[in-house]
Amino acid sequence: MQLDKFTDYGLRILMYLRVNDDPKASVAEIASKFSLSEHHLSKVATALAGEGFVVSTRGRAGGLSLAKPAEEILIGSVVRSLTRNLSVVECFAGNGACVITPACGLRGPLIEAQEAFFKVLDSYSLAQVSQESGALAQLLGLSDASALDEPV
């Protein structure tokens, strides 16, 4: 299974917020650090806020912040929420486009594989995938990176 850019960018936003030493970060700031389109990242941030992963505050002192502790944000939940097309193959979408769907033996194994994919992602929290917070902060050019490393 391959993650779309929308989901990838959502995970990047969450990791950035996790390692950022500021309580809030703007979409413009995050877009700049990852060399991404601010407009596109804004759409992703809106989706993250809508799903309850981040809090978005408007205004001069506004920005994005994590809505709950990083230990409580499961990567599988984020991926399920943001991925626009979870169908590994056409027949999963239920549009009946494949003529062999009624007799195809691939559907079962592919469903099983997709479930295994999410089961693995469900076993990791944002805190776990960003436990190298000092190194991540350094790579992103954030201040005081050494103070961020903490055991998970």
C-alpha cells in the first residue's frame, strides 16, 4: 500500500508539532521547513483539525498545536483519517469495474494484507515515531534540539 501525499504531509505536520519547542506553529512555518506548498499544507492542516489531531487557532498568536498528547495519537488512525482512497485495488471501491470480481481469489488475501498494514500502524504512536525528537528538530532547524529528547 502506498500513502498519498496528503497523508504523508499530514504525518509530517504532526511530527513537526511534536518536536517543535514552541507550543504553536504556523502552516507557513511548517511548509517552509519541508519545502512544501503552503496552500496544499493548509488543506492538510484543516483535515487534521477536523479529525481532532490538531487544534488550529487563528490570529496573530495563532497556529497549529497537537490536540492531545503524542502518545495518544496512533499512526493508523491518522492514516485512515487522511487517506482519500484506501482501496488497494479497484474491486475494494465497490464500483464493479472489474469483470472477474465475483470469482477472483485475490480479494481475500489483499483485504487481509490491508488489515495487517493498519494493524502495524495502529501499534505505533506519534510519540514513538518521533522519539528521535532531538535529531528531527536539528534536521528541521529548530532551536534547542538537545533538550527535546525524552524516553517514550
